[in-house]
Amino acid sequence: MIMPDLMVHKYYIYNNIDWEALSYTIKNFTRFDSLTKIPEKYFTNEYALTYKVPDDSRLELIAYQLWGDSNYWDILMILNGMDMFNQLPTNYDAVLDRVEAKLNEFIERTEKYTPQGHVYTASFLRDKEAEILAEEEELNEKYREIIYIEKSHISDILTDLTSLKADGLSNSELLVFWFFEVI
């Protein structure tokens, strides 16, 4: 198996993993910790700009639109403190699909631990669905506006991030945890 280009990440620090030796498929490969000491200057009015993210956007497409290079997608993650590459807003149908899946998962999980014959009331299920919907809507809107920097400052942040990565590797201060589901 070859690691997809989307996952090639220049500034997060990865352990060496022999992707070719893996004999199983990896699903939901999404979470990693980011650099923690990004210079504050990138969050000042001199550097930071905001971009309103349309539904179903991808980081590499936004990077291309902003800077003319899709390879800078990870800079968007770093500037916005994202720990998963799939946190951008989706269309409302996708939100509703996630709500339905989570509600069904809740029902299946709790039925294992409740007395036989227990039935949820329609009112309880509506309330639970509304609770899950509110959570999903909040998550969906979390990165509706993201921070980016002007193209003229890209070389500055690349230099700083490269330096931080080198410092992190030499000081062993930055650790990355891999979370994935094997299918």
C-alpha cells in the first residue's frame, strides 16, 4: 500500500512507518498532534487573514486557491490548530447522515446494557437526536472561517516551521500519536 499524497505532511513529525509492509487497509486515518510553538506573529493583524470556507471544501484546494500550491495544505492545519484534515464544513445532508449514524450507534450500544424489552420513548429519541444534531452542527461550523497568511509570507512560515521541526526532533519535545482503524 502506498501512503496517499494527501497524508504526506512536511511539518508534523511522524514515526517511520513502512507503509509497503502493511498487509491491511487503514481506514479513518485522521488524527495527529501539531507543532505547539508557532510564532505568535502569524496570528497578528500584520500576518493573519481570514477565509470563509464553503461546504465540502478540501484543504489542498483552499491552499491552491490562496497560494497557487496545494502542497501548503498542512500550513492551513497548523495555523488553525486542526488535528484532523477532515474537519472542514460539509453540506447539511452529510451532517444529517452523521447524526443518524450516531443516533443508531447510541441505540445499539445502549441496548446491549439495558434490560431486555427496554424501549426508548419517541420523546427521548427526539431529544437525543436534537442533542447530537446540535453537537454535529457546532463541529461542522468550527472551521467555517480559517486563518491564512498572505502568499508573500509563505517563505517566512516555511522557515519557522522547518526550524521548529528540527528543534522538536532534536529535543524530543514534539510527539505525534497515530490513530487509525484497521479493517
